[in-house]
Amino acid sequence: MRSITSFLEGFVVGGVVGLVVALLFAPSSGEELRNQMQNEAMRIRSEVSQAAQERRAELEQQLAAMRAPRKPGAA
């Protein structure tokens, strides 16, 4: 669980840093800049949401396996 949390934190921080660097080095008009920022924020939000959904599915599978009755004599 800690590794996925660390990954997501790094992913979000990396996205923010990348966005700031891109904004500083890409000359654009104010409207273009706002559109770029909005598009990048939506992309990052989508990727984080997808990663969270995938992790949730993994955890639900693990939980279902733990809740499943064990066969007698199985170690």
C-alpha cells in the first residue's frame, strides 16, 4: 500500500513540476496558457483516477481472496 501511495505522490508532484516548467519556458498568450493548464490538469486528474481505479480493483481481488473459505488441509 505504501508503494502505491508513494508512486501517486511522486506522479502528482512530477506533473505539477512539469506543468510549471512548461509554463515558464513556453511563450503563449494568456488564453492559450489557461487552456494548456486546464488540459494538463484534466490529463493528470484522469491518469490519477485511472491509477486509483486499477489499484482499487487489485485490492478488491486481494480482499475477496482473503475472504474466500479455505479448503481443509490446505496450508
